[in-house]
Amino acid sequence: MALEWKQFSGKWNLQTQGQAAGAYTWPGATAPWGIWTWGDGSGGQLGLGNVTDYSSPVQVGALTGWDTICMANTWAIATKLDGTLWTWGSGNLGQLGHGNTTNISSPVQVGALTTWKSVPLNSNINNRCAAAITTSGTLYTWGDGSNGGLGHGNTTGLSSPVQVGALTDWAEISIAYYGMSAVKTDGTLWSWGWNANGQLGLNNLTDVSSPVQVGALTDWLKVACAEEATSAIKTDGTLWSWGYNVNGQLGDGTTTQRSSPVQIGALTTWSEISTSGGKFTLAIKTDGTLWAWGNGAYGKLGQNVGTYYSSPVQVGALTTWSKCCAAKNTSLAIKTDGTFWGCGQNSQGQVGDGTTTQYSVFTQVGTLTKWLNVSGAKYSTIATRTD
């Protein structure tokens, strides 16, 4: 599977050749790219200046130019195209990065830097810690330091961003329950923090408080963490998983826990991956098909049943899926035509269709065709749109 570098919004992004048309359509730097949120607002995580729940998308303020987004259980983090970093919601552990433990219900800029590039896009992350990468490739983390999850060689909590080491080659970061995994620009994979279920991929169950390389390979492309399991895609399009596997969420046809990466099948056509603390996984192939496996409770696998699957199962027959997010017990996805879809648990309106109805097949949210990216957590959702 060939790869090429393409420039979007003033940034260089690695793009897979032969992917589904429109799968990586990014607007220009002047595009009116707004943030929309819905679902549980009890921690102020919707950024709407209140703690109200909403069952339909509501725009966060009038600001545009938003870039990467990430929703946690009771807080959110995002970057803008101007390089600024913003957070809001529950700050009880310093996870908002403002030097305090104050809760805020509207976006507030973190510091004054204008060199932030990305947050953990599509991570179904916890309430405890945060991370972001700068345009120079430096990695910063903050929040709860339990189990060494911040990667600073200790278990100290931080309420402001602190750089992890001195390296400038971090490319992508994903957050687990008390730890993180990251890919560097050289294709190496690194992890640190809590490791009780082998989720760090280090062939042991030992916690580590500083980044440790996972094996010696240099062909990792992207990584996605759940609370106790991890999945990753290599540059050759193969899919790998490790960690907790009680519901078959690793997708290797078993329920066996793995402490080292295990390849899922033999296919070389995987392009997108998202795994959840709800013990299930979603993935998209280069042909635009959507696949799901693991815990099927609430109908979140989109199979019209609550069955568990320990191997990938295709969701319907469509070949037009471009983005997916495995939230806690809800599946969220965007098609190449810009439409938004969801299924699974909807008790707080997190699907966004104006109801609290549970769905076991993917249901379209509204009729708009302008959705770009999505991130969901326990009961809340955040997404970007071109208007």
C-alpha cells in the first residue's frame, strides 16, 4: 500500500493512496470549520456555557477555524488552525491545563502558544490526563500522573502542559486509562503507564513511567487506545491489537489477553481504527467498508443484534465510510458524502438525532453533508463541520 505526503491546511499529512474517495478531505486554512457538541453536558464538556444535556448538535460559540478535536467523559480539548490549544469541562485533576483544578463550561485557551498541531483525535479517553503535540514534534502531557501515565518518569500530577523528554519527532498520540501510546515520525511505536492487562504491548504486565519502544519495528502508522486494550495500523495496511480481550475486542478470533501486538487476519487494507472502553472496536478499510467487533451490547456494532464478535464483521454493504469513532457504548461514523451516522447507546442523546432512542443499526443524524471529524466519550460527542 503506497503512501504519500500531502499538504492540508498548511500542514503535511500522510495519506494512503487508493483510499476511498473523500476519505481525507480537509478544508483550507480559511474554511469556516466550526465545532458542534451534543449529549451529556453535566461537566460542562459540551462547551456551551452550561451543564445542560442536548440530543441534537449545537454549535460551540461563533468561533471557526477549529482543527483537531477530542472528547473525554466530562471535558474536551481541541486545537485551532492558528495553532492555539483550547480546553473546557471538568478540571478536577488539572486535565484542562490551566494551572488549576477549576471547571469551565466554555472553551478557554491553554497558555499563549500558537504552535500546537494535534490532540488525541478520536481517542475515547478518560477524565484523568491530556496530551498534545506541537508543530515542532514535541509532546506535552498533563493531568493525573497515576501509574506513570504522563510519561515523565514519575507519578506526579500536573495542571499545566509539560514536555515529555526532549525529542521532537512525535507524530501521533492516543490516551488509555492511566497511560498513552504514540507513534513517532520514524515509524516507531512507544507506550507508557498502566499495564495490568498488557495494553502497553511490551510483552509484560509491568507499569512504566517513561516512554518505552514497543518492539523494534519502524512501520507503525497510527495507534488507538481504549482503557485496557490497544490497536494499531502499520504502513502496509495490516491491523494489530493487544491487551484486554474478554469480549473479543482485539479481533483475533479469541478472548485471550495479549501483552504483545498480534496481527488481526492477513489483510493489508485497513485505514482507520478506533477502540473503546466499552470493549469493542470499529475500523474502516481502504475500500470504504466499515467493520466492527467485540462487545455488542446496546447494538453498538451496527449488526441489528446485541451479539458479541471476536473477529471483524462488516457493517452492512456500503463502501462510503470515511471516519469512525468507538465511543463508550456508542458508534459514530461519517461517510464520504459528509453525512453523520450513529448507533448504540443513546441515553443522553449522544447519537445526536434529537432522541434518546437506542439503535442497533447506523442511523443518519439530520440531513447535512458537511461533517468532517468526530470524537465521542461516555455520553458526549464532539464533531467538526464546514459551517
